[in-house]
Amino acid sequence: MYNYEILEQYALKISSRIGFAPKVGIVLGSGMGDIADKINAVYTFAFNDISGFPMTTVEGHAGQFIFGYIEDVPIVCMQGRIHYYEGFSMEDVVLPIRFMAIMGVETLILTNAAGGINKDFDVGDMVLITDHISTFVPNPLINKNVDSLGDRFPDMSCVYDEEIRNTMKDISKENGIDIKEGVYIQFTGPSYETPAEIRMAAALGADVVGMSTACEAIAARHAGMKVCGISHVTNKAAGLANKELSHRDVQDAALKSADKLEKLIWGYCRTLK
């Protein structure tokens, strides 16, 4: 089990260096890392600058924390994330989320590139996550409970904050963004799903599919953070389009619509001023 005293000590070190406590945490998914360039950055460091911390190996994920401001709101942004399919334990996967909680983050915005299962969703759509299905990946809270972060048996009745979703819907209207809502399902990856698995996911009520986010949301709620999840539909899920799926196509599609995500995040921060 990871020594969380290391995270606490590093959090104190960073806090003294930057002089503020981040209010909002942001996780940027595949192809969305360039959004971080728009942040008024104060301090940046790589994940593995912290002793024993995992470092992402996935193309398009820089693997660093950026502390700074968006619309004068103090934030910390994860440029890239850790994935279970990289061979890390699920506890390692959510270490960055727990670090942000220790730093004082109150609201976490999780973004991801996702496959569209709902036939009404098109490539380029933004989807506010209303709930998730995480049954097909290990629960990140398995192991001895970290009592300083949260309860042994945290309630997951409302993982994704409804008030934040309503705010995001208002922002989308103001910016002419057609935003959808739906249920996210997480599989392990790294292979994309089969058409049969997608049919199963649809039968379970999933609208979008990916290889992250749900586990991070669980860890965030365990630590008492409010959570907003935004999926960017970068491809039709397996069996719903006549083309092979590729990570490069996912990244390219994400880049084309990154401005929508930027408007949502900046707009939300503006409401906190």
C-alpha cells in the first residue's frame, strides 16, 4: 500500500511554494492536453517527481501537474492520466486524484475521450456524465482504507454533481454548444471493445464507453470532492461504424473539438469568481 504520508509531505511542500490551495482539479483526457497551455501556470512538475508515484506511458498524456489559475480561480490540472491497462494497480491509478484531494481540491472535473454507444450521439459531441458503470474494473478503494481521506464504505448514489451539470448546461447554451447527458461505462482496455461487448454495454444502459474516469470518480467521491464528468465522443463504438478504431483517430478527433471543452471549463471557473 502506498505511503500517504509522502503525499501529505509533498502537498505541504507544494503549498508553501505556490502560496495557494487549488479549488478546482481538472483531468485532461486523450488529445486534450493542449488545453493546459491556456492556463495561467504558476508551477509545473511531473507525476514521478513524487517518490513512488506512477508515470504515464501513453502517447498524448504528458504526465504532469500544472498549478495556476483559470479566470482567477486557483486550480490544479493533470495533463494526462494514469491508466489501469498500463500495468499499474488501481490504487496507483487514482493516486493523482488523492493527491489533489490532499492539496485541498473541492471540485474535480474529469474529461475523457469516449466511444459513442448511444446512437443519437455523434463524433464531436460533449456528454455530461450522469452516472457510471464500473463493474468491469477493480474498485480503487480495495485495500486498507485511507481513513484520512474518507469512510470505508462511501455512498455512490450521486457520484456526478447535479448542480455542476446544470451549470455546465447553462454554459453550453451561452456558447452554442450542443451538449448531451449519459451514462459512462469503463472497461480495462487497452484493446477496444468488441461489437458484442458494446451491445452488452448498451443493454446495461451505457451511452459512452472508455478506459478511465469511473475509477477516478469513485476515489474523488471517497475523498469528499464534488465531481463533474465530461466525455468527448471521439468515435462511434465498435460495431456502430464501418472503420477500425485507432488511438491516433481518437487523438485527432479530440483536438478538433477541444475548444468546446475549453469553453465549458473556463465558463465554469468564471462562475466561481
